[in-house]
Amino acid sequence: MPNSSDSSDGVTTFVSASVADTAAVARRVAALLLAGDVVLLDGPLGAGKTTFAREVAVGLGVTAAVTSPTYTLVHEYEASRGLAVAHADLYRLETVAEIDDIGLEEFTGGRHVLLVEWGAAAAAAFGPERLEVVMAYGPPESPGQRTIELRAVGPGWGSRLAGVEGGR
Ligand SMILES: Nc1ncnc2c1ncn2[C@@H]1O[C@H](COP(=O)(O)OP(=O)(O)OP(=O)(O)O)[C@@H](O)[C@H]1O
Ligand SMILES: [Mg+2]
């Protein structure tokens, strides 16, 4: 399991040395997710947002191949427990207003877990409760090294995120 350090402000940070480490964090997050949840993924190009989203989807029981929605904007998958996964990528959007055009609200508040890459700029469009996953390169700078920050936004996520670390 990757190293993690918890802090009281609703941010939990993991250091990942490999895709497998990132997958382990993503699977733990998946275990906390419920219908109607929104997870925003941010970080620079190639940081691992799609990799994380794929592993969350697998953790939720998606068996189809999860591919990047960069050009298609949103992909939808059947998961287990009656859940579905909607995986969106807002990278190509130029204005927040365009989010309405994609119709992501179709995937909020129902049986979907909504995963959104490049979602930070549009965070307000997704309501007051969300989990933000912020990925970064390093430290140290090496091909497999990433930092993964999980940020609880809204009162519900603060306590739910406590379950993401081992042993409690
Ligand atoms: N520790 C790690 N965690 C996640 N991905 C890693 C890690 N180490 C190396 N990688 C590699 O980094 C790449 C991440 O690509 P990915 O498409 O997931 O990034 P992204 O943030 O979604 O990019 P984009 O901004 O283009 O959407 C993959 O090739 C993956 O194998
Ligand atoms: Mg991506």
C-alpha cells in the first residue's frame, strides 16, 4: 500500500511509485463510493487521471474496457451493485457554459458515480459535495512517481474519507 499521511482539513495525501500503487488508492476510493457521488480528477497532462478513473471503475465492478473520454467527452459503463459509472473529460471544453451542453446532470443524483477529469474549473457546477483527486508528478521526479491528494469537499465527504486509510 502506498504511504499516506492524514491531516485534519479533509485532505489525505498518498505517494504512489507505480500504476499498481495508484490502483490500490483508487480501489480504496471505489469502496467508499455510492450512487450519486461526484469525483473530480485534476492534475497535469499524463499525471494519471484516466488511470485512476479506470481503477475506480474496475473497483465498482465495471468489466468493459475503460478508455479515455478526451475526444468523446463522456463514457458510460455498467457497474455492480446496480451502479453505473459516467466518466467525463472536460479538457476540450473552453467555457463552463459548455458543460450544460454535455448534459452531465443526467449522471448526477441517480445511480451513477460521476468521474470527471479536468473538472476543477467547473467544480461549482457539480454541487457542494464532491471528492477531488489531485494528481501531480513526483516527488522525486522519476517516471513512475506521483502524489495523489484526496480532498473532501462538503460535510459528508469529510467523515467518509476517513475510511480511505487502512485499519479503520
Ligand atoms: N504512479 C503512477 N500512477 C499513475 N500513472 C502512472 C504512474 N506511473 C506511471 N504512470 C503512467 O502515466 C500515464 C498516465 O496516463 P493517464 O492517461 O492516466 O493520465 P491523464 O492524467 O489522464 O492524462 P490526460 O491529461 O491526457 O487526460 C500512463 O501511461 C501510466 O502508465
Ligand atoms: Mg486522461
